[in-house]
Amino acid sequence: MKIEVKLTTKEEARGKGMAEQAAVQVFEKFRGSWQLFTNPSEKNIAGQKFWRKTVSNYTKGQYEETVGTTFDGYKMIFSFQNA
């Protein structure tokens, strides 16, 4: 199954944990094998840090981080299981 989720937060909501809570709710609802993609460019450092922290917290550090070509172009990939 492929699920596409785009998560953005308004400036005033940043840093309050709302986006991480939303991500965890999605992870919990759709359990299984995950590959989460984000832009690997220097323009997306904040997004990379967010996903690294969120996935690491959720998986207790049990995930793999790679960079490579996907169906959606060159991406940073966070892979984990939550079955």
C-alpha cells in the first residue's frame, strides 16, 4: 500500500510538537513497513531535522536513513517498521 501524506505547519505552530503528534497518529493508523521521503537539499535542513527527530523518537532509534533515487526523484529516505 502506498500512502502519500504532506505535512506542513504554519509559522505560529512550529516548535509546539503538533506536527510530530500528527505524524505519529498517521504512523499508528497505518502500521507496517515505512519509507518516508523528504527533500535532501540544503534548502530543507529544517524538514530533514524534523523527520530525523520524529522518526528517531517514534522508533526509539530503530530506523535507517539513506539518500537515493525514488519514484519521486532524488530523496532522503527514512525506513522503519512498526508492524
